[in-house]
Amino acid sequence: MRHGFAFLHRFVERLVKVAGILGAFSFLMVMAITTYEVLVRYLLNAPTTWSLEISVILTMWGTFLGVAYTLQQGGHTQVDLIVSRLSERVRRILKIFIYLFVLLFSIFLTWASLVPAIEAYLIKEVTQSYTRTPLVILMISIPIGGILLILEIVRELTELFRSKRE
């Protein structure tokens, strides 16, 4: 049983790292597309019809793929001025409550965003732009990011509880 748990723990850890790398790559692509758009617009007077929409899609994917990775790396905003004055035990309890609150929010976010994404897929909804991109490509980034965040929070919570026992 313990071996299976360790496997799942490592699997989620690696999955979130891969998602973070893909999220970072999405932002690099946004930078490249924006640079290309500026160059062709102002040097060649030939703006593109697709760069803004693709940049928005990549930004959404980058954001939601990166949120669990940011949690894993401890990169979310904290108020150290207050937390640093608390005892280790109180900090640990506070961290557990925060993780539980974020877990509940993530479950709600995932569910609330999955339903419209499925509806957009079923009715074949597209963007209003020239490219007519299927809207599900944009919308599904939110529940996928939510699922990754849920998995990472559960991993973090189990790590907190395991370290307490050891």
C-alpha cells in the first residue's frame, strides 16, 4: 500500500512539473507571437488576423497549467510578516486550513468551468473572430488546471500529514 502511495505521490509531482513547463512554454509562445505581430504590423504594414486570439488561448493555458506548479514551488503570495511570528504548530494548522479552503474552491471552479466547456463542445461553439476557433479549446484549460490544482493540494496535504507522523 505504501509503495502505491509513493508512486501516486511521485506521479502527481511529475505531472504538475510537466504542466508547469508546458505553461511556461505557452508564455514563451505568446512572446514570440506578439513580437511577430509587432514586426509585421509596423514594418510590413501587414497585421495578422490570428495573433490576438492565439495569444489569449495560450495565456489561458499557460495560466491554468502553471497554477498547480506555482503552488508546488511555494510561489503563491504569502503574508510573511504575520506568518513568521506564529509557532510552527499554528503555521501548520493554518496551512492545512488554507489548503482545505483552496481545495474546496478548486473543486467548485473545476465543476463550474467543466459544464460550460462540455456545452461548448456539444454545440460546437466557436469564437466570433476570423479564425472561428472552437471555444472548447479555450474553455477546457480551466477545468484541466483545476484538476491539476486539486491533485497538487491533495499531494501537499498528504505530505503535511505524513511529515507529522514521522
